Amino acid sequence: MSRLQVLLASLCFGTTGTAQALGPAGLSPAGVGAARILVGGALLVLVALLSSGLRGLPRVPLILGALAVASYQLAFFAAVADTGVAVGTIIALGSGPAFAGAIEWALERRTPTRAWATATALACAGVAMLALSGSDASISILGVTLALVAGASYAAYTYASKRMLGQGHSPETVMAGAFGLSAVFLLPVLLITGVRWLGTGEGFLLALFLGVVPTAAAYLLFARGLKRLSAAETATLTLAEPLTATLLGVIVLSEQLSVPAGVGAALILSGLIVLAAPEVRRPVTVPA
């Protein structure tokens, strides 16, 4: 059930790009990302207030999680703008599980499982195939650095959330704390990039959808799954996001799926199957 919840969250995450493509043209990606966190954070705070409340979260993991959410939004969109969607995506999404595994090993001396390593290798190779199948962008050192910052931010957020969940706090409280505080950090970004688009019908619906589906609903599912999984395994499962985004692009936006992209999708699916498959245990033979 925990892996299914994370996979369902990834399906929600994968709707972001299609929603932006169907929304108003010419919007600032950073502004859209900030609006998404503001709407989603407000909804998560409301859910927490109606259920478990907001008190008692440890200060250090809370601030780390909120800063990581904010820095991911800014670093990822800046990386995509600098070095292209393909390269930015492959480095940010592909490095996330590696950073998560490294953080858990460094801070908790928890060695990732062999299944995680195999699944991560397959899924990251698939992300590379998907991202580079139609890429003609030049690689920028600055863009690569920003994408790595995004991957590290995602891993840090996952680890901080895992720590708070492990201390007995509810998923609603943890998500509300991290995203509510992150919304405060990102408010100046939204004001700088402009808020006029939120006053239009299309802009309002875009912000509302992004705040409800790939943020509030998705991260509640994400947190419920993360409560029983390691940060490294959770980060690998969320590599279903680019697979979802690719399929939606084909189905909704009528994009063409090339052979390399098809191979990449198959690799991601293979990695997720390896990680999500139940462990097969051999029966124990008791000597007479």
C-alpha cells in the first residue's frame, strides 16, 4: 500500500507539465511554481487544522524541509531555463534518488538495498532516454549545477519529512508545516514575477489545479507512503513522474513518442516493478 501511495503521488506530480502547457502562454515558470506552492500550502494547512493540528513539529527538520521545497522550485525552473528541459530534467530527477541514498547512508549509516540500486539504475537510465530523446539543448555548467541543487533539495526535503514522520507526527501536519512555511519563503518570488495572470480565468484555474492535484493531494499521498518507506526508495518510486508526463504528452497534447522515448518509458517501468514487487521468500525447510 505504501508503494502504491507514492506511485499515485507520482502520477499527480506528472500532470504539472501538461497543465502548464494547457494554461496561459508566456508565464514565468518560477512564478507558476511559487503560486503552486502558495495554493497547495494553504490547502495543506487547512487540512491539518481540521484534523491533527500544526503544533509540535521539530524546528530544524521543519525549516530544512521548507527551505528544500522552496529551493527545489527555484533551482529546477532556473536549470530548465538555462540548459533546457531535457538536460535539466535528467539531472534533477535522476540525481534525487542518489542524493537520498547518500544522505541516509551518511546520517544514519543505512545502506540501500540491492533492489533499490537495481531499480534506481534502470529508472535513471529510462529518465535519460526520455529526456534526451528529443534534446538539442547545449549543456551548461551553470544549468547542470542548478539541476544538481534541485536534486539535492528534493532529497533533503524527503529526508526531513521522513524524520518528522518518524517522530510520530501525522502526514497532514508534516506536509502543512513544510509547504506552509515554504509558501512564506516563495511569496516574494510570486510578487516579483507578477500576479496579474492569477486574475484571469485560465490563470486562476491553472494555479488552483496545480495547488490541489500535484501539490496538496499528491504530497499527502507521498507522506503517507514515505512514513513506511525509506527516503531512498521513495525517491526512486517518484521517478514514475517523467513516465506519467510523457504519456500525458502523447495522449493529451498529441506529442509523438519516439523509439528512444519508448525504450526510456519501458526502463522506468521495469525499475518501478523491481522496486514495487513483493519480496519472494523461499520456504524454510526444518530438518526432521
